[in-house]
Amino acid sequence: MSNEETVTITDNSTGKQVTLPLYKPTAGPKVIDIGSLYKELGYFTYDPGFMSTASCSSAITFLDGGKGVLQYRGYPIEQLAEQSSYLEVCYLLLNNRLPNSNELDQFTNTITRHTMLHEAMIRFYSGFRRDAHPMAIMVGCVGALSAFYHDHMDIHNEEHRMITAYRLVAKMPTIAALSYRHANGKPFVYPRNSLSYTENFLHMMFSMPTEEYVPDPLLAKALDLIMILHADHEQNASTSTVRLAGSSDANPFAAVASGIAALWGPAHGGANEAVIRMLIDINQSGKPLQAFVDRAKDKNDPFRLMGFGHRVYKNYDPRAKLVREVCHKLLKDMEATGEQQKLLETAMALEKVALEDDYFVERNLYPNVDFYSGIIFLAMGIPMNMFTVIFAMARTIGWITQWIEMMSDSELKIGRPRQLYNGAIDLDYVPIDKR
Ligand code: CMC
């Protein structure tokens, strides 16, 4: 990041000028450092939704929304999707380099050996109602991890921070699978060290004590790929939430729990569940696809095409392209049911209608990562309310890597945005009997 260039801002009302540094990142738009603006001019900046604001500097993930580029630590997502594995990507994100085979073995071994939960954590589940949304259970349980690893953890200690990352990456599949087992009244299944990361998740989700269960390698591979694609996505709502919560030196498990809460919303990670509900509605309605596209365009109707549009991508989301390919392949290889094929056909037809519609063309609205991922999850036998849980499981490495980066930053300050106040001022209190 160099800052030889500057930008000068003139206050037209006073003629006062302030010169601000302009940083040149390794890639992406230049960034004006407005840190001294308030001191110099007495003004704040106003940017609801952070449309033009870089909230931090980061060396983890790069995306170019115009070109549809996504890179983790400089490696294009397409190469990682084709050649890497989820755990290798976790190593890459955490260590800023690809591991050699010994390092990857060691890392895999460490993650494998942290997958168990404290038995008291397991009892925690029985406090939730059976019909609780698994995301609600996950927020609670990940937050509860802070009660188990608080006293002997020093967030200012580099090694402790890494151990926290290992614990989270290792325990998330166990927490996720137990949420599902609880909701379905099925016996809890412990992790198995002989299985790979995603095989182990499938084992904890689907095996029964009464029968031998062999995870399908096809499903484990597809899930691993989906996990790679969801591993990090720079400063989105949930990641920014983790950073903000963590900036007060809060417990990292609690900070990650706050990220899970932010992810849950249908505008963010909850969209994968919403897409399938929408596709089912479309199929059941018997109405033409254009009717739904027209509803999405109608500003008086809250309906939006779920899985479409993105704050940063104004081009095809590169993750969506990859997920669509996997979806096709998996449904074909698995000889999926007619119902699953029908969902895929509807999704593809809807994409075509939307991409030919002026409204979507003018606004650069393309399918995002959530548009096809739900169909894959359904084909795997994963129920709809678990989709966002899997997103959270995959994104955990991104959240904790971003937290580690923030905690290692010597310039770390507690996050504290300012506001444009537009409420009442200087009122006189009126006693209750006089109102
Ligand atoms: N359907 C219909 N219109 C849309 C859609 C959509 N899915 N997305 C955006 N628009 C319109 C929006 O109404 C606005 O129109 P106008 O300029 O006339 O007011 C314009 O496109 C720009 O949209 P915006 O809401 O200002 O854009 P944003 O950057 O604030 O929102 C978004 C991005 C993802 C929240 C939004 O596109 C959306 O709600 N999409 C549907 C939900 C979804 O799929 N979310 C998953 C996001 S990707 C995975 C993740 O990050 O978790």
C-alpha cells in the first residue's frame, strides 16, 4: 500500500482545503484516507451501507466485482476449486501460503483431533425446542464455546489465536450436525477421525447407530468444493460484524457467533434457503416465470429474485458459475430424482428469463453463489433449514482469519462509526401528569 498521491478537498463554504493521502492497493480502487477530515474540517462522512467505504486494510481476499474475480491470498478461486481442498484452503487463509504435504498432513491431523465438543456443550442442545431453527441453535452453541475457552485464552497471544482458529474450524461441523440431529430427534453421533473433513460431517449428519454408514465420496467431494467457494468473501456483513464485535477485545467465539447471526438474514447467507422456497413456489404456482420476474421488478412488491444481485459483483458471481457446474454434474452422477432435476431446470430457465430482461440487465443483476447451492444441498439430502448452517460452517475460516488479521494489526482501534443525527434536540422534560 503506497500513498505518494493525495486528494485535496475544498470546503466551498469556507474555502478551507484539506489534503488527504490516497492509498494505492495491490489491486482494486485507490482509497482516500479520511482519518484527519474531522480534525481538519469538523465534518464526518456519510455512507449508509458502506457503499464507498473501506472499513479496514486486509491481505486475505480480493474481489473485483466488475470483472467477476475472486482470489484468496492471491490465488484465483477457479484454481483452488479445481486443485485444492477445503482444509488446504483453510491453511492458505490462516498462514498466507500454501502448505507442503507435511504441513497439510499436520494441519489435517490437528483439525481432526479438535472435533469433539465438551460433554457439557452437548447437554446444552437439549435446552432448545425441537422446532428451533438450526441457525438459532448454532448462534447459541458457538457463543457458548466462549464459556469453555475463555479463562485460559489470551487473545493477544499469537499461538492462542491460532488454537482458537483450529478449534472453531474443527468443531463447526460437529455443532452443525448436532443442530440437525436435535431438530430431528435423532441420536447424537460423535466425529470419526478416520474420515475426511466433509465425510465426517456427512457421517455426523446421516449415520445411525444401528447401521454401517459409508459417506458417499461424490457428495463429500461436492461439499468440499462448496466449502472452498464459501470460505471467505472479504468485508461482507457477517465478516464486518465479526471484526466490529472483536474490535472491543471480545471473546472470539462470541464474535464469530455475532457473525453467524448476521449471516442468517435472507439478504446474506439465508438466501440459499430462500432460493429453494422461491423455486418450489414457482413450480407449484403453475404461473409463467415472467410473472415472478415482473413481481421482482415491482417496487410496490417486497418480492425479490432470491439468489440474484450482489453488492460487489456487477458481473456473474464466479462462485455461482462453479456451483452451477457442480450442480449439473452431481445431479447427473447421482441420477437425481425428477423433483431435483425440475428445480434445476426451473432455476436455469429463471436465470435465462431474468438475464434477458432490461431491468436485470440495466442493474447488472446476475445469479450469486446462493442461486444454485441449495439444489446441491437438497440432492445431498440436507434439509432446507440447514443450508445457511453449512454456509456458516464454511465461512468460519474466513471470519476467524479476518479476526486474527485484525488482532495482529498494530493500528487496531475499537470500531466506532459516527452518525448523522436527525432527531430532536434540547427538549425540556415534561412531568408525566402534564403530558
Ligand atoms: N431482485 C430484484 N431487484 C433487485 C434484486 C433482486 N434480487 N437485487 C437488487 N435489485 C434491485 C434493487 O431493487 C435496486 O433497484 P433500484 O436501483 O431501482 O432501486 C438495484 O437492483 C440495486 O439493488 P440494491 O438493493 O441497492 O443493492 P445492494 O447492493 O444494496 O443489495 C443484495 C445487494 C444482495 C442485498 C440484493 O441484490 C438482494 O437483496 N438480492 C437477493 C438476496 C440474495 O440473493 N442475497 C445473497 C447475496 S450473495 C451471498 C451472500 O453475500 O451472502
